[in-house]
Amino acid sequence: MESETKESRQTRMETILRNQFAPKMFTLTDVSLEHAGHPGMTKGSKETHFRLQMVSSKFAGKTTVENHRAVYAELAPEFKKGLHALEMDLSAP
């Protein structure tokens, strides 16, 4: 029987990103409510849009595009499950 308390998308994303990037600074904010009424957003839409600020030594020497691709690759399963948008501010220490 499946547990009644499922882990939230935000919690799953935070776990993945912290494990993969060992950030020095990390903020993940659910901004889904800011997109209410947009096409594709229904009354039941939850945890679809996030804002990420992360500082990690893994970003050192890489371009913005490379950093974004690395994060997207780690979160690919969440995008397949309904994550729609991720605004990112990524940097190295």
C-alpha cells in the first residue's frame, strides 16, 4: 500500500540538487501561484514553476548554458512528471 504522505516535488528537487551539486548557497522557491491563469495552468496545478538560486563549485569554469544543462539533466524526471519551468541563477563561489 502506498504511503499517504508523498514527498513534494520541491523536496525531491532539493534532495537531487543538494546531492549532485553540494551547493554553498541554495534557495529553491515554488512560484507556481505567480502563473495562475496562464495557458496550461489548471485549478489543480501545483509545484509546476520554481526559482532556483544556487552557488556550487561544480559550476566553476563552465558557461551559463553548461550549468543550466547540468541542472536540467538532473531534473529530467521531474520535467517528465509535470515540472513546467525553472528559473535559474547559478554561479560558482
